Amino acid sequence: MEEIRPLQKNVTIEDITYRVIVTPIDDKSGKKTFKGLMVDMMREDEHFARDRFASNVNAGVIRNWMLNMHKASQNVERTLEAFRDWDGELSEYW
């Protein structure tokens, strides 16, 4: 069985381009089997997200994960912006 090499692809989500690297994770026991895939998302050459998936994962699951990571980043940015703009007063309502 020949060696399966990592795959790189540029993926654009809502005008932001990520470099996605999909790396097979081999068994390390000498057997010609694979434990799964490791997926890395890079944004402007900076590491953005990483996860591991089973070897029998559907490609749609990985696509969904990439979209969720992108949206999570946007949610964090909005929360930090709101906290920065907050006047620091806590009303009785809260």
C-alpha cells in the first residue's frame, strides 16, 4: 500500500480564505491501516483550528466542522466587541 500524503486546499467561507490541510493519521504499528484524518485550518499563515476525524468520516462532516469553526470565530469577535463597549454597570435586571 502506498503512502497517502497530506492534501492542501484553499477554502473560502464568506470572503475569508483558509488554507485547509488534511493529513492521514496512520496506525504507527507497521500495519497498513489508518486511524483517521487530522484537519488543520490556517488563516493568513496562522493556525486557526484543528480536529481529528475517524477514517470513515463523510466529507460533509468535515465541511460542516469548517463552517462551524468560522462562525465560532465570528461569535467570539462579536462578544469581545460588545464587552469592550460595555460601560461596566450591572443593572438590577441582570
